[in-house]
Amino acid sequence: MGGAQRGRDRHRDRPGVLGSEGRLSDVVEYQHQAHEGTRLSYTLLRLGTRQALEISLTPAPRAASMYFVLAAVGLFTLFVGALVRLRRPRDQATLHFFWVCVAFFGVFTFTVNGPFDRLDWIFYWADAIAFALLPPLLLHFTLAFPERERVGRTWGVLIPLMYVPGCLMAAARIVAVTHASSNGPLFSRTIDRLDRIEQLYLFVCATAAVAVLFRAFREITSVTARRQLRWIAWGTALGAGPFAFGYALPWALGADPPMALQLTAIPLGLVPLTFASAIVRYRLRDVEVIVKRGLAYAAFLAASVALYVAMLKLTGFVFANDSDGHTWIIALLATIVVVLLAQPVKEAVQNALDRVFYRDRYDYRRALVAFARDLNSDLDVVRLSQRLVTRIVETLVVDRMALMLGSSGNGDDRAGDFASIGHYGFPGRVPPLSRQSSMMARLDAGYTVALVDDPTAAARFEAEEIEFWRDSGIDYFVPCVFEGRAIAVLALGRKETDEPFNSEDLALLTAVAAQVATAIENGRLYRELHLKAEELGRMREFNENILESLDDGLVVFDVSERIVRWNRALEEFYGVVRRDAVGRTLGDIFDAPFIEALRAARQEHPYGATLYRVPLSARKDDDSRILVNATVVPLQNPSGSDMAVSGTILLIEDITDRVRLEEQLQISEKMASIGLLAAGVAHEVNTPLTGISSFTQMLLDGADPRDPKTALLEKIEKQTFRAAKIVNGLLNLSRPAPATNERIDVDLNAVITDVFSLLEHQFEVGKIKARRELAPTAVTVVGIEHQLQQVFLNLFLNARDAMPRGGWLTVTTRIDGDRAVVEISDTGSGIPPEQLARIYDPFFTTKAIGRGTGLGLSITYGIVREHDGAIRCDSAIGQGTRFTLTLPLAPAQDQRTSGVRL
């Protein structure tokens, strides 16, 4: 614009110029001989009159290309005004704006630079009229847009007066051209003063326009109007400010600004551009963002240019002696340095501007971004929601916010309505967002829904719903989208400054929402995994309880026969604890015959087999042998398609006690049957035996001892006594147990000592050594003493007969709980296993004929059972036999032993 004005000053007086010799060539030569700053005298011939003219010689400006830049700005301004008018022909503000753009176009485009023919005069007066009308048009537009009732009433009469100075200056220019052109010095001074007054008038109007906008910004309450004013204010300040203070004001005050300051006219193009954006409401919420980006790019460009020039100057100073042929290398190196430093410089400028624009909020925004990246480390959705709400409220300074999570009854968070799990600023309960809402389509698509300053909201969503959420204080919904569907929503109100969110705020929220969606989904998956793990844990515990509650032993081993499972029941009856069994092979735990039997059964029956009454040596302290039923079943892996076998399940049932009970039951049944038989036989035999015995005794009473028949009678008497003894033994088998009141407390230690004293001589003769390991205290039971003596007598005699060459007889008594335990062990020949089940049968004996009746153990078994006890026999060929008797303690002894234990 400054170039256009100087063009008018240089060429308006060129119709006729004479030098000292009256020839043009002499004048040119005279000018070339002069130096800069020389004052030259001319005679100006105009309309037949001669006038003296003195000028100061200055270098001709070389910015001829500057006109094309200004013309481009003017054409751009006219294009913007026409486009806005065509897009909104019914809006009165667009017509006013169009004329402002026409004035801008005239000021920037019409510049006189020729011989002042008809076209030059058209350009001259178009430029003059545009320059005179631009200041009042600009001020008028700022008063009229946005519409304000107070402005209409106050300035309705004064607005036309704003055009009076422009009209007066235009009229003064017309008068000066038509009447004062004959007086050269007066004409030049007049035109120069008019130009400076016009510049001053433009400065005053532009400054007034900015002041009007700032005042309107404080008065207007409409959010949209405030954003429009902010657009206009920023555009006017940034567009007109550099030119007004850098060129127009100094030049109007008489200074001569340098040529470089004419470039400040270029930002004037921002004025119509920002006006157009305000009128069409283009990104009204992003005024600060766009201004910040513009300043950032401008500062970055200026820094890059300054860096480039500094590099050129520095290298030129260092390599001053270098030839001019290498300057291109210096320029290339400077360019490379600028390119390498471009990104760091840009980031530094951007961060600096962010700090200026956001001030104390800058660190909060950076912290929020860092917090969003770390959200995935928190798998507690409720705690995450509270932290997130607090951070966003601190960063954006909103009056209210809620994180609403989708939920449903079936556990799918993406199927139901949205309810708040963390909120701030709500006086009561946060209303839920229905999945059937008209906004859900946009939210599921990942778009932020703005219920304020969004003209499309009324068209897309239901009016009642918009009004409901606005009344609730929520203006924005930012979706947290995962796999194409919103799983949560950030519901926010306005900032405390009542300003809407700009694009950077929404971009920040969108980025945070994406991280929140991932964090919520991770939390949901973690929660599901946790629930699954708890369910699996409960199932595992349930299965463990089932397996541990089994009375039978359970062993699970893999294909290499390595044990992986061992239950409690097996620990109890086999004597190996779990930690000692798991990880070891079957051969390390079980007997070799048992393992071979299992392998044979698995090979013969690969789908499962059962072994019955298999002997097994327990690993307890007593090294007892037990009888078990063993079942092997293949363990199949269901994950494979062919159901491959991954191991074997072994169930071991301890049937030792059951077999003993069965044997005892069989013995009891035999004893009952034999008892009945014995009772009948004894009754039938006892009568004739009594008669024979009586008659024999009668005959012996009067018989002569020397008579040979007397010896025969004595033999008959002896045999009848023997037969009577057998009959009495049979009667003992069938005799019922005596009444309880016939029993007394019996000390087993004393009974055993008495029986030992009776057999002491026989043991010495048979070279049998006795070892008595009796309990230090009395072992008292309730029973019949002579019957218990008979029990121990029978057992001791059997032990004597089992050791014909001598040996050891060991008797041990002890108290085990509420039972008295007596163990009688010998080192005799032992009893074959196949005969163990028959030793209690009446008349069964392994002794030679005539050495025993076979009733001793039968009577012993019956007496023990009558005393509510139990008898067990363990024997091994060549090692000896051990009888174990258990009898209930007497009540008094039981109480004493219980007291001792307590």
C-alpha cells in the first residue's frame, strides 16, 4: 500500500518537465551526475505556465514485484467477499462485508504507475475513493456485526457521520487536483497532507474498530456472538495492527518508514478472512487455536529465515577470503542446517506458544496426556474413573463431568445403558444415557456430540433430549469406542469461563477417550478373567474336596508313570505323605509285584481294569500288609482330536478291615452253627458218659487194687473224664455270654503274670524265653477273670507248641485310647497264609494227631468276642506269629487315661 501511495506522488506531475537546456537528455544526464540526497531544481511546464520545482534525489525502489503481492491480497479479499455474499445472499451482514472487501480490493489493487492516461486516472480515483471509504466501512461493520440492540439505538444516528471525514477527504482531493495543480509546491504539500490524513484516519478507525469489538465482547452474552467477536478482534488486531503501528501511524505523523515495513500490509488480508469466518461461523470455537497455529508458523518461519541469514553471515565472515564461486556451497550448508534444526525449533516455538495461551493449564494438559498413556496400568475401573474425572476437571476447568460406563445384566458392558461410575459437579444423581438415545449412532461411530454451538445437533437429535441434557448441565459427549462400539462416554459440561471447547480440547478428550476405552476394556477383561479364575478356583477346590473326601486312595500318574496326584486317604492307610509321593515314579512308592500286576492289567485291558484282593505292604511304622482292590482307568486329554491318553488314574480301596470283618463274620456264623451242633452233641453224649462214669466209680469203690480188672476200670474212668472234658469244651462254644453283673474289673497285667507262673516250668523245659513288656500301670478291663485266663493260656500253649526247639515269646500290653491292646508274639514256624482264615474253626488244628483238639482258638475267639473285643493274627512262614487282642477299658480306667491325656 505504501508503494501505491508513492507511485501517486512521483507520477502525478509528469506532463512536462524541462531541464536547464530544455532537452530531456540533459535532464537525465544531470540526474545521473547527481548523488543521493542532492536537491535538484526543475522548471515545470503545465498548461502554458512555468513553475520552479525542487526535489531530493533518492534511490528508485526495486520492489516492483511488491505490487503483485498487494494486488494478489486485494484479489483474494474481493474473492472472499464475493464468495461469502453468494453463499448467504439473504444475510444483510454479508452485503456490508462485501463492500468492505471491495474497498480493500481498491486500496490494494488500484495503483498509478504510468503516463496518466485515462486508465491511470481511473485507477487513481478508484484508489482514492476506496481509501476514503475503507476506514468508515470497517468501523461501521464492527458496530453492526454481530447485531446488538444497544448499538442500534445509540449509534443509529451517528453511524452516517462516520462517513463524513472520508467524503471530505475525497472532496479535498478533487479540489486539489482540479484547482491547486497549477501551483506545484502547494499541490505537492496538499496531496502529501491528504495522504497522511487518510493514513491517520485509517489508523484511528481501525483502532476504534478494535476497541468497539473488545467492548462488545464484554457486553454480549451469546456464546456464538462472543466467538464471532473473538474471530473479528483477533483478525483485526493481527491483520491491521502490524500495518497500523509499523507503517501507517509513523508515515501519517511525518516519518518516512523504510521500504521493508511496507510488507506489513500483507497481514491486512487476515481482516476480511477472519470477518468471513465469523459471518459463516466457521470453526468459531477454534479462534485461539487457529491464531496460535498462525503465530507458531509465523514465528517458525521467522526463526528459520533468521537462522538462515545468520548462517550465511557467519560463514561469509569466517570464509571472507573465499571466492564468490563457492557461495552456493555456503548457501547449501546453511539450508541443511536450517532443515535439521527445523523440527526442534518448531517444537520449541509450539511449546512456548502453548505456555502463553494455556498458562497454568499447560502443565495440566501435558500431565493429562501422560496420565492417559498410563491408564492401562490401572485395572480397577472405579478407581480409574475417579482419577480420570479429577484430571480432566483440573485440566479443562469444567463445571461438571461424568464417566458413564455401559452395563447390562448379562455382563456385557457394551450392550446396556450408560451409568455414571465417577462424576464431579453434579448436585444429585447423574442421569443415565440410554442405549436407545438418538445420539448413540454418532457416539458408536466415534464422533463427539456437542449440544452447544452445533447447528447440526438440532437436526440430528431429538429436541426434547437435547433440552434434557442441557438442563442437566451436560453439553458434550465424547465416546470411548472399542471394536466399533461405544463402551463408555465422557459427559462434560462447559468450562468455568462459560467458553465452549475448541478443537484442541476435543482432540485431547478424544485421545484420552481412546486410552480410556482400552483401559476399560482391559479392566473388563481382567475382571472377567478374575471371575473365571475365581470360578476355576472354586471348581478346583470343589474337585479337590471331592477327591480328598474319598475313602479310597487316588493316584494319578503320567505316561512315564510319574506321580502327579496323591490324595489324603492314601496318605492315611498307605503311610506316604503327598509331598514325598508327587514327582516320584510308581516303582519308588509301591511294591514291585503290585506294579507288575498293574502293568499286566493295563496291557490286557487298556480301557480300564480292576484287581481284587491284591496284597500290598504299607509304608507305616509297623510295616503291615494290607489287602486292596486296585482299579486303573486311562486319563484322556479332551483337547486333542483323538482323545490321546495323557496318564492313568489309579483307585486303591483298602479292604483289609472289610476282609477281616468278613472273616470274623464267617467265623461267627461257623461258631454259631457249630455251637448249636456242639450243644446237641454234648447233651446227647453227656448223659451216657455220666452213667458210664458213675458205674465205673461204683465198681472202683469195691474193687481190689490187685485185681487186673481194676486197672481196666481206671482206664475207663480216665477216658470218661477225657470225654467229659471234650463235652465241656463243646458246651463252652455254645454257652451264652454271662450277664453283665457277673463281670468284674480285671487287670490284664495280673492275669498274664498268673498264667506265666503256671507255664514257667514248661517254658524252661521247652527252652522258651519269655519277654514281658507290660504297661507300667494297670490295664483294667471288664470281664470274667477265669475266661480271660483261658484265653491267654490257650495262646501261650499254642506259642509253645509252635516252637518245639525253643524261641522267644513276647507279651506286650498298652493302652491305646479307650482300648486295651495285648500283643503275643512268638518266633515259631508260622502259619501258612492259606490256613490263616481257618485257625478259628472248631476242631481245626495243625498239630499232630493226639496233640490237640482244635478247640483252643475257637474258644479263645468266642471269649474275646463275648468281651466286646477283637483278635487279629499276623503270621509269616519261618518268622513267627503275632496275635493282637483289643478289649475295651473299664470305665474308671478310661476316665483316668482321658484325664492324663488332657
